[in-house]
Amino acid sequence: MLVHSFPPLIDSASRLLVLGSMPGAASLRAYEYYGNPRNYMWRILYALYGEGRDVDDVYDDRLRFALGNGIALWDVIASCDRPGSLDSDITRAIPNDVPGLLTEYPGIRAIVCNGTKSYAELTKHFGDDPEIASRRVVRMPSTSPIPTKDYRNLEDRVQAWRAILVL
């Protein structure tokens, strides 16, 4: 099934660009970044930047929270074939114009890849691009709730994602 990503969430104050691969089925249905309530992204961002605040219930408030903390959101893949939500099922990926976005928003100083697929697609399509090369690129563990060998739960991921605080 052909799926398409969302427009970027970004403004002139954005300093970190968090790149997913492609929104999962629940996010696409909700038309929300990290719209699957089981995904850890919003809980991670609030744990890192929220000073003890709970995640806002209203999606637009979450978007304002991200932008208010200098965080932009987008996906490396503009469209692809994928039945379901697994990155491993992605085929025929067409990338978003990440270098073009960085040209338009030169204040982005670092790119944070949410998971292995995001990082792999970014480096595959744009690894030698000067807009990418001029920024720090880091690969973080996926915010998917699926446990891995190294990341079993939210706490493991929050600990790993603390690395973005110094970018």
C-alpha cells in the first residue's frame, strides 16, 4: 500500500531536526506525528524538556511544545509501499527533500535520526550532500514500543535520548 509522510513541523527557531522513517499506520490514520499512543516519542521529549510536565493531551499543544523547545519533526521518506507499520516492510522509498529543508532553515544544527531505518535512508539518499555533511547527524534508538535487545522500555530509551540535550 502506497503511503505518504506529513509536511515538516519546523520554524525559524528550530535547532534539532528529528527525522523518522515514515509514519506508522496509526499515525497516518490520526494524521499526527507519533500518533500511536504506544510510541514513546512524545513521552521522551517531555521527559527531556518538560521539567516534570505530563505530555499534553491535545496534539496541537504537543506540536507547540516541540517547536518551543527548538525541535522540528519530519520523515526521511516522502512516500513508499508499506503494508502496516514495520520499517522492514518498506519498499520503493522516495525521499523527502531533506537538504532543501536544511537550506531553507539554516538554524538546524543537528539531525536526530529516530531509529536505524531513518539513518539508513538519510545516508543512502543524502550521505554526501553538503547540507547534511555540515550538520551533526546522530542515530538514536527507535521510539517504537517494540522491545529490542538493548532497549526494553521507555526508561531505556529516555536514557539513550538524553544525548540530544547536548546537540
